[in-house]
Amino acid sequence: SAPAAAPTPDTATTLVAYQWQLKQATDAAGQSIAALFPTPDKPLGLQFGDGRHSVTGGCNRISAGYQLLDSTQLKVSQGISTMMACPPPLGDADAAFARFLAGTLQVAIAGEAGAPQLRLAAADGSTLTFSGTPTPETRFGGPGARAFLEVSPEPCVAPAPAARPCLMVRDRFFDEKGLASGTPGDWRPLPEGIEGYTPVEGAQQVVRVKRFEQAGTAG
């Protein structure tokens, strides 16, 4: 007998469970849309959540509301953007992405669980393909809690993983008006660093983070 077909991924759930990095962009003639790849080391991407999507990797902050009309159609509302004067090619990439993310797009998700691909197609025949990486919420199985960490200009003495530098940090506390409150916590090493944060050498900074609980290993 024929093997059972793999279940179709749930589009709404999968969109918000992953961070999407642009891998390929072609126009109606099948030619690469070069404007969408301004810097090879920092590709453009998309994040979805709470009925909105946001563009990552660009110069300006671009976001818009979206609605799934069904499992194959995604309707994008009028977007908003910051107005930084971005030089080419970054400004051109922002404009090209904003033009694509308009109206109703055809949406399809394929690939294996944990490594899906997202395909968006516009009415003019242009197509964008993204690879998915699980969000922190997906990886840790929860929403996380907002926290503030003060980062010392002095690095840790402990060895750090190659991916991120070891940091000395302490907890800071702020009231609802954004004013410092309470007593800062004790300085402690953070060998794994802060995902998505690059420290500035010699600078002491306060960083807003999402803190996730990681299950301990037995032993």
C-alpha cells in the first residue's frame, strides 16, 4: 500500500512559531531580485505575531497587519515604517520589500518540522522563499518574561562559547514610567551571552531581554 501523506503544516501556527530568513527572491521572469539582498552577511527576514508582521535585517523598521484568508492566502494591510534616510543599497531593499508586502499574497509552507520553508507569491509573479528558524518561544515552550540586564564593560574571565562573548551582568529594575527603582542585583557571569546582542567594547549598557527558563539536565 502507498505510504500515508505527511500532514499539511498549520499555516497560522507555523508563521508565528518561526523566524523567517529570506533565501531566494525572483521576479515573474525567474530573475533574481538583487535589491532584496543588500548585505550578504545580514539577510532580510520576517517575523509574525499578534496579527502583525515585521521586517528584520533592514534599515528602517517596517511592520504591517496581516490576515490569513485561508491556508493559502495572506492579506497584508497598509504598513508603517520609520523614516531614516538609508543610503543605497539598504534604502532600495526597504522599498522593494515594502512594495512586495502589500495586498493579497499566496502563501505556502513546506518542508520538515523544525526546518520549514515559507513561500510568498505576489500578483505580479514575483516570489520570495524563506527558511524558518524556531523562535525562542518555540524552543523553550513558553512566552518568556521581560527583564533588564546591565552589561559591564569588563568581560567574564570564564571561557565563553565561540558564538557569543561571555558577559558580566546584573539585574536592573524600572517602574512603569521607565525610572530606575529598587536595588540592582549582584554582578554575575553570563557565559552564554545574550542572543541577538553584540556588546560595545568599553561601554556599560542596560539591555531589555526576554528571559526563558531552560529545563535542567538530570545528573
